[in-house]
Amino acid sequence: MQETVVKLKFCTLSFYDRFVIAKINEGVHLDHLHNEALIEVIENHFSKPFVYITQRVNSYSVDPSVYPRATKVEYLKGFAVVSDKYQAKINAQIEQMFFGKPFEIFTKLDDAIKWANDIITEG
């Protein structure tokens, strides 16, 4: 798998053919400014369908009001949260209610990648 890595002040994005894996830094509160920065980098990279995978290895918070804007990203077909932490999964369940496209929660990154590939293939 070909990977392109982009580092922002608050996260690292690893781009692949059909998905991007985001690792948000410890302690970040992901707000509208962060979301717009993410969207700009992602829209500059993808001109075809993709899935956003957030690998929650660090503890951080997300303002759920960013999701309606994220839902409007043209080629974004799905959103996956990967974590083995109970609290991260509970938070993701709340976030899921604000996102208007397929949104799944996984314990293993491989499962999220398989799901992403399935969504794009079915797409």
C-alpha cells in the first residue's frame, strides 16, 4: 500500500488510495478551525471516493457540531473510529448521531480498512 504522510500541528494524516487514517494529537479539542484544516488537506488530496478513519490512540475531544460540515465533503463516503478504549467508543456513539453518512466503530484498524474498501467498492 502506497502511503503519503501529512503532518499538521494537531494531527498526522496517512493517505492511501481509498482512505485516510488520522491520528489526532494528545489533548487536542477538535473544533471548527481544526476541522476546516483537515477538510482543506483532504479535499486537496482526494478527487475520488474515500473513507476517513480516525485511529484514536491518544485522548482528545471532538466538538460534535463539526460533523454536519464534514458530512458535506464531496468524496467522503464513510467515517470510521478505531479504538480499544471504552470511553472513546462511547464518545464515538454520540458523534455518530451528528454524521449524515455511514459511520462505524471498530476495535481493530484492519477491520476499519476492510470496511472502507468495501464501501468504496460497493459505491
